[in-house]
Amino acid sequence: EIHHWYKKFMKECPSGQLTEHEFKQFFGLRGLDPEANEYIEQMFRTFDMNKDGYIDFMEYVAALSLVLRGKMEQKLRWYFKLYDVDGNGCIDRHELLNIIKVRHPRGLSFFPKGKSQHTSELSLEEFVEGARKDEEFMEVMMKSLDLQHIVAMI
């Protein structure tokens, strides 16, 4: 399976380093609205684990492994990193509103005791704990991380 992924990766990206532009082309992500484009750019930055501006084959395999075989908590931790746009280790009110708007239109019901939806920040632990308690949120998040159509292309 990894050999197949490698052949596909090298065919699409002979340099062995996928740029953000190539990432969008690779997965057929063209003509996105600004909000979707921002989300995809943040996804690219999250997969670019060493922050060199490229996704190499090892980062590509790590991302696919997370998506295809990762445990629920690993996926939630990745989502937290994806939505923590400024990288400060907390999801602040602005980042939280983006999650609500993009992924969970009815709002969030998983805030820990003592925190309201108007709180300023959620830590990683609070995010994971709360998400596990909100079945609808978990369903929406896991569906948005379902990349079977992309795996089929690979």
C-alpha cells in the first residue's frame, strides 16, 4: 500500500516536495471560496510538520495514516492543531467561531463545566473532552475528515 502511495506521490510530485499549490491541484481543490481556501491552507500547514513550506513523502504518509487509521483522540488532537491557527496551544474565541460556522452550524454543546460558549479559549484537553461528549459534533468532524474519495484517487 505504501509503495502504491509512493508511486502516486512521485508521479504527481517528482521533486518529492509538495507545495501548497501542488497540494491543491493534487486533490482537485481549485476555485475555492476564500473561507474554504483559508481552511485548505491551514490544513497544508498542519500536514507540513517541519514547517519548511513543503509536504514531503513522510509527512504525506503520516497525514494519510492519521486520516485512515488514526484513533479518535489522535484525530481530535489533529483537529485542534488545525483550528489553532495562531499556534498558541488554545483555540480562542475567533478560532472557535470558525469551527462553529464551518463545521457545526447549530453551535457547540460540549463546553466543560464552568465554561460557556462565550469563553475566550479552550485548551486541547477541554476540546478533546468536550468533543467526545457531543455526538453530533463528533459525527460532523469525522465526516469532514473522511477522505475516502481522495484515497480512491490515490
